Amino acid sequence: MVEEVSVGHFIWLTAAGGDDGRPLEDFAVRTLQLLCSHCKVEQDKTCLIQEQEAIVDHISDGLLVIERDGVVRYMNSTAGRLLNLVPAQSIGKRFADLLDFTPIIQPIFESGVGYVDRELIIDSPGRHLHLVDTAIPIKNARGEVVSIVNTFRGIQRVRKIADKLQGNHARYTFDSLIGKSEALRVAVDAARKAARGFANVLLNGESGVGKEVFAQAIHNASERADGPFIAINCAALPRDLIESELFGYTSGSFTGARKEGRPGKFESATGGTIFLDEISELPLDVQAKLLRVLQEREVVRIGDTRGIPVDVRIISACNRDLRDMIRERLFREDLFYRCNVIGITIPALRERPDDIPVLANHFLSKSAALLNKPTFRFSPGLVQKMCRHAWPGNVRELENCVERMVNLCEGDEITEEDFPEFDQRKDVPAVAAGALPMSLREAERTVIEAVLRECRFNITESARRLGISKPTLYSKIREHEISMERGLRQ
Ligand SMILES: Nc1ncnc2c1ncn2[C@@H]1O[C@H](COP(=O)(O)OP(=O)(O)O)[C@@H](O)[C@H]1O
Ligand SMILES: [Mg+2]
């Protein structure tokens, strides 16, 4: 090409140089200039290639180009790191000789159809890989696949993104815990100690005392603060979905399962904390599986045989006495000891009345700020009345109650009249007109039987309507000797 151009220039130079009569010198100069500019183009090209290589090498995804014969044409350093291979030593070799598993991309050479973001779990004797992979076939003019461009990332990174988007993070810290009572301080001190270690924690306390706030605060003060915090309410999960929610499933493992399978909450919580709220409501067979996960530190998805390592700290919460449940054979003793390495009891609000005014004022300023009414205050009589109230719903009830009062009150001062709950709590529910007087025990039996019948003996639904847990319902059924056979005859 240089020659061609040079010849062209020579002709032009000869013609143009006519008068000066120095065409040869001019030619030499111009040729040199051309050569130099050609070198510059080559240099620029090399620079561009180097720059592109550096870009591809530094992208955060693994990149792998595989040719038709299975030979690795290109591997960037991220791919090398994820696959535990040295790119320079791998390029030019057959993929099958580098890894002890068959790549699943081979069929793409025939089908010409790639895939996007497919989850890959490779559990070969030599390595455990868990990736999200995209494979794009590159075709020639005849439409044949000549190579496949594979881009992939480690599951940890994908989980991090998912956590961010799903909001799987804990917002409460120990600073969020309001209260000045000695009883609360003892619980907070124990929780702070627990946060420093790795042991599983069991939080015990009535509903609304702040168990979830404690769990989040422990997570945020622990070394796992950057990892996910995933909360699961064991009582709220439908019985037949609980296992797949916790442990995940593979494709087609049960009717209704998504085609490509799904990770469970344990996998998603890896590197962080899982909060098992109302752990007492876990069915016994799921308790056995949970125990296995805790012992083996890996989960096996439903329909799979491969174990996936999980590194999760478990904080469980419970508002029932698990020791009683162990005696009634409703909770596994071995699981209890695994979960209760550090047990913390959060006292009910009525057991720490010192916290009531502080918490009430805290919620008052929160609600008042939202409503732009900063002058709101409680009358001294109201504060006294609140301190005498039993707060069966604990801090949650107090928070809701303050919010309602702030919303309803018209003046600046909220008084006793704005707090009707105190008196209402003492009311006994009216007996239905015409109902025969009966003992409390009889009444309980009648109500349970009626609800069971209404719910066609569906335990989950009946327990929900009765406002009690399933194990409690079971023990009431036994206690009252209610026959469940009626459900079959109906
Ligand atoms: N000590 C506390 N300081 C501030 N807010 C609290 C405190 N304890 C509980 N809360 C609030 O009370 C509500 C119920 O707390 P939660 O942790 O969900 O209770 P539990 O899990 O025990 O049922 C939440 O809105 C929480 O923010
Ligand atoms: Mg809760």
C-alpha cells in the first residue's frame, strides 16, 4: 500500500516539481513523511487495541470467548478470578481441559440460540461455582456460530444488587432504641455483646416489644453490617411454601415452581443475617431441615442434591415459651439449643413503666413533625394514665395510640379524654343476646369449634381468625378433645 501511494505521489511530484527541477529530493521527503504517518497509524492502532484490551480486562464481569472447537480464544482477568484460572495460560487451550465440568454452552453452536442471565451452579469435585451467565453466539455470513461470547458474574455480586433494590437492609441501630429503664438497658447490653460475636441469638418477648428493632440493631453493629438483613415471619408463610421460601428450589421441582428455579432466603442472606420471626410457628419437618442447614452450613434446594454453602447468622424471635413447646413436642430441642446460643429477653412495656413517657414523647415528636404541629404536648394527667395502662400490644400499641391521638386532637394539648383505650380495656366483651351463661372454658371450646367448622377445619386459617398460633390451636384442640374427624365427614 505504501508503494502504491508512493508511486502515485512520485507521479504527482514529478509533475508538480517541474520548475524547481528537484523532484527526487521532494519525493524522498514526501515518502519519509508518508512512512512516518503510516507508522503513526500503526502506533495508534496498537494503542487502540491495547486500550480496548485494558477496558475488557477491567470490566467487572467475567468475559470468555470460546471457539467452535471448544478452544478458549479470550479470557479477561475477572473470568480468570471467578473460574480460578490464569488467563494467559488458558487462552488457546480447550475449555474442557481447563475445567472439570462440561460447559453447557456447547449446544449453542448447533442451536444458535444463546441465553441471558441464567443461574449456573457448578458443583464438580474440584470446585464450587455459582454464577449468573449470559451466552451470545457470534455468527458468520452464512449464519453459522463461529464463537460464543460468555459474560458472567459471581452470585454474591448479583445478590448485593438485589439486596439494594429490594431493600434487604436493616435500618435500626442501637441508637434507635428509646428508653431509660434498667430492664431495657440490661437487654441492650446483652444485645451489644451478642453483636460483637457470631453466635445465633434468640430474642424472646411479647409481640410489639421491639424484637425486630433489636435484631436489626445487632446486625448493624456486627461485622456483617454490610451484608443483607433478611426478615422472615415464619407464622405468615403458607405451610406448603415455607420450605421453598427458606431453602429455594430447582426448575420443575414442584407444581407452580418457576421454570428456572429460585434461591431461598437462606442463600440470599449469605454474608449477612437472617431474622426468623415467630420461629415457634415453623412446622416440625421444616425445623428438621433448618437444623440440618445450621449443622452443615449449606442448603440443598428442593428437587436438588447439590449443597450450596451458606454463611448466615441467625437471629430468631419468639413470643412463646419454647421450653414449653419442647415439652409438648412442638419444637425440636436440638434446634432450640442451636438457635439459643445467646438468649435475650426483652421485657414487656408494663414491666418497665419508666420507658412509657420517654417513648410516648418520642412518638409524639415524630408524628407531630409529620403533621407540622411542633407545639403538641401531653397533659400531665394523660402521661400518668398512660403509665398505668397495661399495654398488651407493648411499644407497637403505644406508637399507634400516640399517632392516632396526634391525628385526632384539635388543640395543642392532648389530654386524658383523647385516650379512651385505658377504660375500654376493662370492658368485658358483651355476651351475645340470648346466649346461655357458660364457663370460660366452655366458651373457649364453643368458639374454637365454631371457627374450625367455619374454616372447614383448616388449621392455618382457623388459627389466624382466632388470633392464636397453630401450635396453640393444636394444643387447645387436644385439651378440649375436639374431634377433627368432623372435617372429613363434612
Ligand atoms: N425501644 C424502642 N424504641 C423505639 N421504638 C421502638 C422500641 N421498641 C419498639 N419500637 C417500635 O415498636 C414497633 C414494634 O417493634 P417490633 O420490633 O416490630 O416488635 P416485635 O418484633 O417485638 O413485635 C416498631 O415500630 C418499633 O419501631
Ligand atoms: Mg415483630
